[in-house]
Amino acid sequence: MFSKILIANRGEIACRIMRTAKRMGISTVAVYSDADAGTPHVTMADEAVNIGPAPSAQSYLRGDAIIEAAKSTGAEAIHPGFGFLSENAEFVAAVEAAGLAFIGPGTEAIRVMGDKIESKALAKKAGVSTVPGTEGEVADVDVALKAAADIGYPVMVKASAGGGGKGMRVIESADDLADGMRAAMSEAQTAFGDSRVFIEKFVVQPRHIEIQLIADQHGNIVYVGERECSIQRRHQKVIEEAPSPFISAETRAAMGQQAVELARAVNYRSAGTVEFIVGADQDFYFLEMNTRLQVEHPVTEMVYGLDLVEKMIRVAAGEELGLTQDDIVAKGWAIEARVYAEDPSRGFLPSIGQLVRYREPAGEGVRVDSGVEEGGEISMYYDPMIAKLVAYAPDRDAAIDRLHLALDHYEIDGIACNRQFLSAVLENEAFRSGKLTTGFIAEEFDGDFVAEAPAADDAVGLIALGTAVVALQMEERHSGDPDTAFVAVDQTGNRLLVSVKGIANQSAQLEVDGKSVNLAGELRSPIYLFDGTINEVPAAIQIRRNGYRVSLTRGASRLDLTVLPARYDLMLDHMPAVAEGAGADEICAPMPGQITKLLVEVGDEVQKGQDVAIIEAMKMENILQSEAQGTVKSIDVSIGDNLNVDDLIMALDLADEA
């Protein structure tokens, strides 16, 4: 067994690998960029080596620097995590040439499975079900049109190299193919340095279900069940679970056996995942094989009682699996939510900044894989995922409920995040019933998500809690008789009279519009999380207060209140409104990032909804559109400029309304 390994990654996955290594008695070496100095994965490691500036191309993608760090510290093996160089065959070859072990598959498996065209051909040869499509790359639009007509619309144009939703376009008709193909090729070239694309059938009502594999160097291969990964946005997974609520035991066995045969055909070793698209009739088709540890591996670990990272390390050290297929038995249910630094109310645009408050949930059946801490920075240079929150329970309904409650306990301030959007997914009736497709988010949530006020009955308890928090703070700050009558105004302008019947740091009794509410739980100021009961019903509610303004969140709901003693009621009419942002005549940066393309020039006429610029942030291209018809009056940036949120990009002279 190795005595020291280097983790060629950052953030949560680096921390997760280190936890297993330390449990196994293995010393760890971290690598880090200038932007990551002092972050948790660096401080957690036994040793750490700086490998370059913040951009990943100058640090985490520098295989030579990583190998040199391993050699200089005496590490015997390198674990790549996921992303970065984890599926780079040239890096693996260089690692092995340097006399180091690579904790992952061999170069040939990575090379073949990393090319979607070649991997599909091998899958067919191995007897794996494949989606109808072109045999190889398609570069000519006329050829693509003929191929798409033969396959039948809708089709998908897909990048041959890479993944993560980049270089992919769904084409509904021949009229859309040329533009979609050009866009996919351009994005693929930018993301992977390889513009090749191919065309395949787009499965209607598709589910994304994947099979986890683990194989050793002695010919032993087992599949460790499946993961349901259909809840996606822009082809990137948001919520994953194991097992799938859809497939039968027979389908699971058939998918698992085909995945094993594919792994055997490519002489696979280590952990890997075979991804399938599954139709409504449970017909399944090979998508790709990920030759690495998956982001969502924790749900498999919790259901099957395995540590996949430990297995990867032992396989790389030459040990046998010590498992047969009969040993792989599922127990219970696990669901993972990816917590991202993004703003759901602004089309899920990335959000960066300091984590001014960060508190992770804990408890039975709750697991958090993270690589951040309070006071740390969410950087524009890397993926915006903050953490993976996983809940385990005996059955699916209980796992959903446990995850929902854990999200309510997850405190994240300083940046926008998708916490409440995740709660909205879990509350959705279609999700609860297991009626999932890869189009779920697009169908159920129209492009963005804004937390709304709760239903009237549910709001009563929140109003009482918000009033109690203000009342206690006033009592602590001012002497004299406490106020007992308050007016609470929500974000819709609705006014309610709230009477305080009794109040203390651990309990309160109030009346909201004549309805009695009893609170039991910590109320002492300052309070950020109320974890107690409302009318004897357990509740976890996050509270943020600024003077007489209180914001309360629970599940997918948010209630903003202004609470004043009733004697100051008239002041409510004179309190300033929140300032409005830029108008339609200004196009501003919706996020920090770099301008990569300007699609118009000064003097150009633009239509409402027209693409005008592209800003790149956190490895994603984001197309900015005009909100109105007009003429470009000025452009205030140049290609390559780094912008902060709300920096002016261009101004328009708006067309007169007809």
C-alpha cells in the first residue's frame, strides 16, 4: 500500500479523497493555485505545493507541475479526482513514465472512452445498446441534414470530446440544424480544443441513468447499482439518487451486465461509470463512459456501504477487489443535491464573493462533502459548486424529507446560492412521485426561480416568528414597558396586526390577525436559524434581520417583512423602496466575468432578445441579450476585459414605442 499520495485537484473532492487516505494511514499532498492558498483542501493535507496562478490552465491543468510536486514530496501515486486532468490520457502516461502510480484507469481506456465516436463504436462491438446516430464526426451541414433526416428528428448534435453539457444542442427540425451545429462546434472548440461533433437520435421523455463500476487489475469487475441523474439543468446534473425510482430489477441487471462487458472490452480498472439514456418503455442506450470518480458517487456509497475512493486506491496498489456481484446489495435510499454558488432569480448565473456566513447541516443520515469554510471566497476561476448535500434513509420519501430539512438548516450568506431552488424541486409533486425526465427543470421551472411568499396559512407562523425576533431585540435595546402590538407588512403590501401575549428567549405566544401562534425554540438575538416548533410542529426557518426588516426562508418559500410597533404604523408609508437596477437602455454585466465576444457594433440596430455579447465566468459561456429594441449608442468594454457585476457593457438609444 502507498505511504503517500498526491491529490491533483481542489475543493470538496480533494478534501473527500484526503479523508479516506487519512483513515487508511496514507499521508497526503495537496496542490493549489494562488487563488486557493489557505483553503480547506490545502490546510487539510499533510503537505501542500503551489503550482501556479489562479487560471486553471496555469495551475491545475499543468501536468508537468503536478508530477514535479509529487516527485519532490515523495508521493508514490496521484489521485486526479474529477474534472481537470482526470480523463487526460497523456497526463496518465506522463505520471506512469515518471515512475508514479495513477489512481484510475489505464491510458487506453481513458483515450477510447474519452472519444464519443470511438467509444460508441466499441460499445456496439461489445453488444451494448446504442442510440441510432452517425458512425463518426460530421463537419458538413449538407451531410448532417441527410443524416438527421435518416435518423429522424429530434436529434442531438454532440461534441466528440469532453462533456458537462458543453458542445451539445437539441435540434427539433432541419431549419435549426445549421445554426445549432455551428454553435455546438464553436463551444466544443472553446471548451476542449476539439470542434468535432456527431449526430444521434434524441430520446423523447428520456431519463439519465448511470451504472457504477469497480474493476481491479486481475480481471474482476462488479457493477454497484445505478444512479438516477435525470434532474439536470443545461445538461448538468442537479439532484441524483440511488436507486432509481423507475427501472425494474430486470432492467437494472441488463444495464449492469452491459456495463461490465464494456469495461471488460476496454480492459478497465478502477472506478468508472457507464451512462445510459432510458426511454419511457425502459429501453436503454449507451451515452458514454466516465473514466473517473463521479461527482455523485456518495449516493452509491451510502446505499451500498462502500468507500469507492478506498477501492480505487487499493486497486491502484495492485490489490484484488475482494467482492463478487453477489456481495453488492442495496440497502435504503440516498439523494444528493448539488449546492451551487448561482442566482436562480437571474437565470442561474454564477455568483462569486465571500462566504460571510457558512454553517453546514448535520445529523443522522446527513452527509456534506464540501471544500469551503466561513470567510472563504467563491472564485470566478473554478466550478461554482459549493458542496454536495446527501441524505440517506430507509426509503425514498424519508430520504427526500431528510434532504429537505437539511437544506433548511444549511446557512449560506454573502453569495447567491440555489438552496431554495433545490427545496422547490423536492417539493414538486412530479418529483415526489418519481415522474422524472431530463427535461424536468425546463418543464417545471421556466428559466429561473424566485422564492415566493408561502400560502396564507403557512405565512402566519413566519409572521409571528419575525415579529417575535423584532420584539425581543427592541426589548433588549430599550428600557421601559415593552411593545405588545405590532404591524407586520409583507412583500405584497399586506398588513397584519400582531399581538404579543408573552415572550422570552425560548418561547413566545402571539396572535396574528386573531390566530394564535405558539413558538418554542431559541429566539435570542442575533438569531439566524430558528430550530424549534410552531404550534408544536417542528420547523427549521432561517432568519435575516436588518433593523425592522426581517427575511424568513423555509423550504422553497421566502417571506420579507417590515415589522413596526403599531404606534409607528404611519412610518410604513414613508420608508424608502429598494432602489431599482439598470433600465432596458443599459446592458450590464449580470455576473463577474470576462468579455469574450461582442456581437454588435456602435450604430447597429438590435431587436428585443437579440444576442449582443458573451461573458465567460466559471468555465461557462453566458450569452447576453438586449431587453429592448434600439440602436447601439456606445460600447464601454473591449474583448478580454474583466468585469464586476453590474458594470456597464453597452448603452442603447431605445426605439420609440409604436
